[in-house]
Amino acid sequence: MKSKRSGWKLLTILVLSYAVIIAVSVALGWDKFIVLDPKGPVAEVQQKLIILTGLICMAVVIPVIVLMVYIVWRYRDTPDNDAPYQPNWHDSKLLETIWWGIPIVIIIVLGIFTARDTYKLAKPPVTDANPITIQVTSLDWKWLFQYPGQKIATVNYVQIPAGVPIRFQLTSDAPMNSFWIPQLGGQEYSMPGMAMQLWLQADKPGKYFGSGANFSGRDFAHMQFVVESKPQAEFNEWVKQVKASSPELTKEGYTQLAKPSTAKQEFFSSYPDDLYTEIVDKNGGIYMKHEMDSMNSGSYNGSTKP
């Protein structure tokens, strides 16, 4: 009798502990977890996918934990335990159907929703505004942002107009990294010789955290950048200010910038027109030139020419 009470007590503690964790998370608010605090349409789609995945996992994990506790208690080795003993039991079609069927159904459901959202997010968010392009290069240990339409460049700082789709073209002139603005969308790799693409959008003005999400050497922790979303008029004014008050980025200046070091925010009024293409081409050759042409023509991943 004492063992039975102990088993139920342990089960009660586990269930209550899980309930406390959920209650504390809700009380703190989802906005404390920036991954679950979307500020744009891309992040909203991904948040729903994260929540769906979490709920499905809980639907599996909670019953498994409860069954584990029950089985340990029910079939414990004590003199007064009346659990049936079946030494020759070896097969149950019902149980095998359950423990193979449920994972298969889960994988199918997650696969359908993940594939649907992946293809959906390969295109610009639906909006009446014309998208802009920002070319991103990950360096040791800093981020370089080039604005082909505005002819300016920045280091460790990005300003974007609110409500406008942003096409980030990503490459690396250093070890591979992962470009991440949690409140606007998921990660995308930046790789030497590759020109990756990521669509993001901020619905409202605000300031967001950006970071490299890969280990990339000694000062990888400093690979953080600020993202500010501003109304279109303020964004246009900022571009004019950078053009009027900042130095130009020359190829010699880029060579110095690309050397392994940390950096603060920097702004440049201009940069060589072919700088990004050269960065991609020097590691990727003719094939990656073709990829760049496809992206710029609008035939890459359903993108549209800005």
C-alpha cells in the first residue's frame, strides 16, 4: 500500500511540475522570448509552425512520461504486486501499430506544414510596396551590408523601411555563418562562394536584435548587429544623411575591413559597384555568377525583381 501511494505521489509531482513550467512561461509572457514575438509576416508564419511542433511534441512526451511512471510503479518487484507475469509474451499487433503508427502520422503532419511554409516563405511577403535588396557579407567578426538601390553600405547596422519586403542576398568572405533576426524570421546560412536569399519584412517601426548564429572563431560572440525599422520617409532621410556625411568604401578599405577583427557600427556613402559580385565570384566562380544573374532577374526561388 505504501508503494502504491509513493507511485501516485511521484506521478502527481511530475504533472504539477510540468503545469508550473507552463504557467510561469505564460505569466512571463511570450514577448520575453524573442523567437516567439514576431514583428513581421515571415516570423508570424514560423511562429505558428513552432507552436504546432511544440504542441505535437507535448502530445507525445506527456503520455510517454505518464506511462513510464505508471509502468515502473505497476510492474515493480515487490511481494504484494499482483501485476500479471507473462514470461512468454513476445508480440502485440495493437501496441506495434500504436508505437509505429503515431510517429508516422506526426512526421507526415509536420512534413506537410513545413513544406507548405517553406515554399511560401521563398517568395516576398504579400504587399503593395516595392521590395528593396540588401546584400549581406559575413566577415571575421562583423557584418557588411550593401544597399544596391541606395548605393550605401553599413557595418553591424541595418535600417529598413517598415512594411516593405526586404530581399537579403547572403554570402561570406570568411567561415560560414548564419544570418538571424529572430523577430523577423528564421536563420539563413551565409557561405563563401554562395549567394543565398532570404525574404524578411518588419510590419511596424522598431529596433530588433540581429546576430550570427554559428560558431566562427575567437570573436564569434561579437557578430551582432542592430536592425531598425523606420517609416519610409525617415528611411529615405537616413539614406541621404549617410550619403552626405559618411566616407566612401574603397576596395582597399574593404580589404582592411575583411581582416579578422571586431568592429563598431560604420557607415559608407558609396562602395565599388562590383564589390559583392567579386566577393561571391572569388570563391564560387562562373556557376555562382549564374546564380546571381538568376536572382537578379527574378527567376530564383520565385523572387521578383526589385
